[in-house]
Amino acid sequence: MDRASHLSSEQWGIVPSVSAETGDDTAGMGTMPAGEGKPRPTILDVAAEAGLSRSVVSRALTGTGSVSEAARSQALAAAERLGYRPNTAARTLVTGRSKTIGALIRKVTDPGYSHLIVGLQERATHHAYRVLTVTGNLDVDSERAGLDTLLSLQVDGLVIGSGKLPPETISKVANRVPTATCWRQVPGVDSVQVDEQRSADALFEHLATLNHQHVAVLAVRNHFSAEARLAAIAQAAERHDLKLLHVDAGYDLDECTKATALLLQTNPEVTAVIALSGWGGVGALTALEAAGLQAPRDMSVACFNAVLFDDIPQLDLTAMAQSHEEAAALAVDLIMDRLADRGRPAQHRTIQSTLHRGKTTGPARTRALPASRSKSAS
């Protein structure tokens, strides 16, 4: 079996002698990978193979300090030939750094969070870090358990993309580990968030120019991240003199499909529906289709927090789109800054979203909403 496939089990081996530079077993008595009859190679083996000193090899492999490009190439080639992997757990004991960042996200199936993970990994790699990800699936107990798992793995920092965890829980964690939140602000904790008011104003101005007067928002209750967005939506609706109806729903496709189906039956005066997420917008479109209706002819549909479905042009949702990759990079940089200066005041970064005028919004209908021709949405 390829030695790399044993990496995760090797990382936690108990070693008798540890290098302060790499956290490596310098005596060559590390744990033996399963199925092999010899100890895993050490940095001393790599140094001998490369014909370099241990300190040069250490700097070459960790990317720290000064080392010539020729020496770096020699060290990397020798490590590859021997199948060398540093002992991460041992290095953590010595240096106090695991070179990992933990990420707690809502749901990996949400396109926005998938993009966030990619962005976190890319920016962490830039800093020579790796990302460990857990999901909470909108369950606060699962999110707490996920945090405990990441802390037990001794991550150097945390990115929290959860709207369920209470602020006091996040504050306690941030007192232990450098932490940055995405899409919400917690007092005393670094954060990255969207300019919610500017986003809401842009979307409602768009709807107002299309002569919409009655707008429904598929609201999410008991969710800290949603509170700021709903407050911004309410202010924008008042500013543009639009009547706003809150419909209890959620972020997910199924929840928003059911909520929109009920809305079609109970509130025929509504001409536009707003979801708080991209999947929520897809749910609204699903309900319309099931009822034999179309957007924007019968109902305009728009959403926030969207990753544009570029590979599915049929959707082309009108959306306030934002760069999750930009948010991820800012969050990782905040953690790096915090690692360098644990005592600095909390910093908050704001990103802007852009109105994408898709095919799902149009002029408000002036006729009555057609009767539903299907009950499948309910």
C-alpha cells in the first residue's frame, strides 16, 4: 500500500525523540506503518539521502528560514523517494502549532459553503496551513460536538460559519483559540460579513422599479446569521414603501418549496418572493413549477447569499451574489493576524454583494394569480 495512505495514522504515533524544528522522530524509532516491517523514515534519513544537514532539510521542508533553491529541491526529492511525512502530532507538542485551521460550516451541500471551503483551503495553503472541516447541519448540538472535535485536534484557529451557535459559545471558544466568524458578528470576535443593508437596498430598489408592491420573504427563525439580513430587508422595504410579508420557512430547498406553495394558496396579492439563500430561491421556483406557474410571469423570485448557478443556465436566479472565496481569504488572514498578536482588538471585515439581474424577476403582474393546476408542491 502507498505510504501516503497511512499518513493519518502515522501522524499520531508516539515517538521517543522529537526535533524542535520539525517535530520529527530523530532517533528513527517512530511508529511502523501498517503492513510494513521498518520504521517510517525520519528527517535524519532525508538529510542523509539528500546529502544535506538536518537543519537545512528542516528549513526546506517547512518553508521557513533561508535555503537555496537547489537545496530545497534536493530535500524535497529525497523526502519523496523515502516516503517521508512529518509527524504532525509530535511537532504540535514541541512548537505549539498544528498548522491546521478548523472550519465549522452549516451544510456541505450548500453551494455557498462549498465555495467557502474551497476558499479556506486555498488561503490556508498560502499560509502553509491545512483546513479540517466539520458540519453542523443546522443542529446546535451537532455544531457544539463539531467544535469539540476540532478543539481536540488542537487546531490553531477556527472559522465558524454557523448561525445556530449562541454568541456566548463562540466567545468562549474565541478566548481559547483564534476565531473568525463568517456572515455574523459576535462582540469581541473577529468576523467577516456582508453589507446586509446595502444588499437589501439594492434588491428592493430593483423590485420597486419593476412596480412590485407586495413582497414576501421566506424567513428563518432562531438563526443568528439571518437576524441581521431580515432586519435589513425590513428597513429596505420600508424605505421603498413596499409591503412586506414574513413567511416562516428556512434556508433549505424543501423548506422553501413548502413555504412558497402555502404562500401561493394564502396570499395571492404577493407578486415577488425573496429567499435568504440560493437553495431557498430554487425551492421557490420548484413550488411555482409544481403549481403550473412561471417566474417571472406569475411571480418574481430573488435571493440573497447566492452562488450563481453558472453551470445551470435555466435557473439564472436574480440574486445578491457575493464572493465566498473572498470572505474565506479574509477569515484566514484574520486568524493569521490573531496568531501573531493575540491581544489586539477584534477586527471586522465587510464584503459587498452584487445584484445579478437574472431571468426570475420581471414587472409585477397586474392580473390575478392563476389557480394552481397541481397539488404536488404541498
